[in-house]
Amino acid sequence: MARLEGWARPLRGLGGGIGSITNGFYRVLGAPGRLLQDTLNGSYLGHPTHGLLTDAAVGAVTALLVLDAIGVFFGVSDLETASRIVLGFGALSAWGAVLAGLTDHKDIDPGDARNVATLHGLINIIATVFYTAAFFVRLGGGLAAGRWLALIGFVLLSSGAFIGGHVVYTFGVMVNANARSPGRRAKEFTPVMAVADLPEATPTRAMFGTTALVVVRRGDVVHVLKETCSHAGGPLAQGTLKGDTITCPWHGSVFRLTDGAVLHGPAQTREVAYAARIADGQVEIEGPTG
Ligand code: FES
């Protein structure tokens, strides 16, 4: 599918511009913007919200296509009210998916993944405009024109959905970066570094076999997470501490040190966390927990 990457490459500048506008929009909104962003990323759900909304939209417009086909090929004439409800629901879900998609898109780093995601988004925005127009045209009694608009919308939305699958399955966008390497397991408390090498309140990288960890000590209390940020693999050992949280340096996801819970997105998957203690001058870990 390298051809898809080639087609999307001219959208590089546009993708960057859209990302900057979305970032600026959330910045202006302040704290409510953060809440909206976390909701649309799916940080509270533990699953990207975009996927839920696209399922709703694609399901609704597929149902519309079936209703329209029954009307056209079997001459059933009393389906229009149901069709309008399904179409309205589909268009509304599609606009929700556009907002969630833009929110995910702003945190994709420059490159083929963002270019293809931009292409996916543009096609789906156009499809959503067609569906919205179809809804209002059909509401005004324009059945034939509304059906044509919806049919064009369906072709566009299906193409956009196919490209969206490429964004997720080829580039792993909004896929848990720790899914395939959940962290080496310590069946019992096992030393990973000397306390003497661990400065106070400073995220410090340590290795447990091939698993990179971020270790944080405050006095005699120590917390250990896997170092790889679940959002897109950012290095949490270069993150910023604030209270009992650590912020990823790449896109600002905030994780609770005690259990790896996501407090702010764009991450939506809990960070891998270990039980940790200090014993005999060593930091020891057990787990992962949870
Ligand atoms: S890699 Fe994106 S927030 Fe950490």
C-alpha cells in the first residue's frame, strides 16, 4: 500500500497546519478544553472514542443504504421517516467522529502516518458534508436528490474508512505502544538498581532485562513504571514530575505513578506499573501489577 503513502505525501503541510489549529483551539479553551480533549481521545474510556463514533456512523449509513435499496428495488414507500432518523443519527455520529479524529490527529508526529491520517480525515469530512446535505434535502422532501447525496457519501465514507484502517493497522496510530511488549514479569521482588544511583524526585531510567523502566524515588517511597509511553512510545524517563504524576515529553499524556492510570491523554491505555520497594540498598520490583 506504499501508493497510499505516496498519494498522501502532498498533504504534509496541510496536516501540520490542521494539527496546529486544533492544538491552538484546545489551548484557548483551557481546562474545559483539556476535559473535552480527554473525552474525545478516549482517555476516560480506555479506548479511542473515534472508533466508537465511526462504528455508529458507518452502521447508520449502511442501514440507510439498505432502507433506500428496499425503497428503490421493492417499491416500499413508507420507509422515509425511518430513513431520515437513521440518516440524522449517522450524520451526527460522523461529525462526532470528525471531532474525535481531529483530536487524535494533532498528536501524530510528521511523516507518512500523519499524511495518510490527513487524507483519511479529509475524505471523511467531505463524506460527512454530503450526509448532512442529504439529511436536510430529504427533510425538505427531496427524496431522489437526497438518496443520490447519501449514496455519494457512502462511497466516500467507505473509502475514508478503508484508509482509516490503514492508519491504525499499518502505522499503529492510537494503538497501545506496550501491547506487544507488556514488560518483563518479576514473580517476586527483584533488584533493578542501587538506591545510591537514584537521585531524589528525578525520573531515572533503569533496565530490567530488556524492559526499560522509569524509576522515581521520594525519600523511602519508590515508584516504577515501564518507560515506554503507552500512547506512542515516548520516553517517560525524560518526562516531568508533578506531585504523584509523570508527564510524557512527547505529547503530554499524564500518568499516575502509583498505578500507571491515565490522568490526561492523548494516551488512553494505562501505563505498565510495577510494585516497588527499597530493600538492602536496592530498588526491587514485582509485577507488573493490575
Ligand atoms: S508518546 Fe504521546 S504522550 Fe507519550
